[in-house]
Amino acid sequence: MKKFALLLIPFLAFAACQKDDTEEPITQENPPSGPVDEHPGRLGGLFSVGADKQVYFSQGNLQYCATTAVWRFAEHQYDFVGDDNANAAADYEGWIDLFGFGTSGYGLTKPYASSDNYDEYCQEMYDIAGTDYDWGAYNAISNGGDEPGLWRTMTRDEWNYLVTGRPNAAQKVTFATVADVAGAILLPDDWALPEGCSFNPTIQNYTTNCYSVEQWAKMESAGAVFLPCAGVRMYYTMQLVGTGGYYWSSSYYNETYASFYSFQVGNFDLYDNFRIMCLSVRLVCDK
């Protein structure tokens, strides 16, 4: 078991990316940027998460408003709430996008949970994918089809296969800065680099690969997925916003721990830690 040490870690500075102010307008034969029409909220690239299993990613990280009980996907892949997650509460009128494990709202779970009361978090001893504790299975996502059961959370094995197990996996993962936001890029199984863009696989910094909004539109249209460094919330304390990304799997580890994928400069790996940690959720749907 790899245990993620939740400590206040000094800010990891990264150099400003150079943008190409002379870039040409987007004129390519790829599909339009953003979700495909036949499944609202779904991006176009296919990603292998098993030897015979592929998924599509949602258009952005999952978000929730407690006062309206509305779930939605972020408008852009590089959007995240950040420090305002510290306001999470039943009467908070803003959006949050960091959640404790299995806090779909089913049973006693609370999407805005901020305490060490484990009754407010999923305590089941099984993977929650496809169960009512899975955010995508239990809830209607307003801009993702607006019906329960259309989405799900990947298991730890699926995350592992995606990042390290699929053919040519090491060449399909990199760190980057997109629209001035640090994060990780995943390329789909079938990939062709768009004209005017570059891609260099590295997890040693966020600055080797830099994309303006216009350049990212080309990458997204070709199927690329971006996971922003949205940080961690523990109770009401925010950490690592802008420097680290932490994304839940649907897999439990024991009665107090669950599994998630974590990335910071120099590291992209699977960890297990407290279910009461509030992390990002990026839903998928099966092919």
C-alpha cells in the first residue's frame, strides 16, 4: 500500500509558459472541440482501461451546489474551483469539486462533508463503481444527460491500466500547462498530433508542454484529456491547489482507506488514504 502523506507542502513554483501569439485560427478536419452531441458531456477520445474495455471521459471534473442539489461537469477540462472548496457546507450557495469517498448523497453520505464523522462518507467494503455510492451512477448530471446511471468512476485497476498498462502507455501521459493551469494530459488510444501543436511525454515539470486556449481546443478535438491540479481538501483546509492532482477511484482499501490516483512533479501513481480526504472526481462512461 502506498500511503499519501497529507502534509502542508511548500508551493512548487513553475515557470511561465510561452504562448505563441502568432498561432493561426483553428482550421482542421477533426471533430469540433468539446463533448460529442450523441452523449451530452462526453469527450470524443476512447481510452483503454482493460484489455477489452474502453471508456470515454466526461468533459470536465464533477461539481456540486449544495443549496440547489445540482450536479454538473465543469465547462472546460482546465476549470476547477480551488480555494472556495473550503466553504463546503449544506448552506453554501457556490460550487465545490472536491469530495470525500463515495459521497454521492446516497444514504447518509454528504457531498459537502467536512468532518471526521465517517457516517457522512461511504463505509462499504467493496468497489462502489455502478452502486448508489458512485457519483455518476446515483446522480443526474445536469449537463451530462441529466439522468442517473449514465456515468461511473473508474476502479483502481482501470486507472492503473490506463496510465501504465495499455499499449504504449508511457508515451500517452505527460504533465502540462493548459490555459495557465497545471495538470496532466492523457492521450486516447488512437492519436494523431494536431497541426501546430507539440507533445513531449514527461512528468518532471508542468512547463515542457504549454498550450493556449486555442491550442488546447485542437488537442481536445483530437481526443486528449486534461486533469487539472485541483488540490486536496481536508476538513476546511485546502492544500496543493495548482501543484497537485488527486482523483478518486471507486475502489476501497479497508474500512478507513480508499484508492486514488495522485500526481505532482516527478510522480504519477496510485495511493491509498483516508476516505474523508476530499479529492477530484472525473467520471467516465463505457463504450
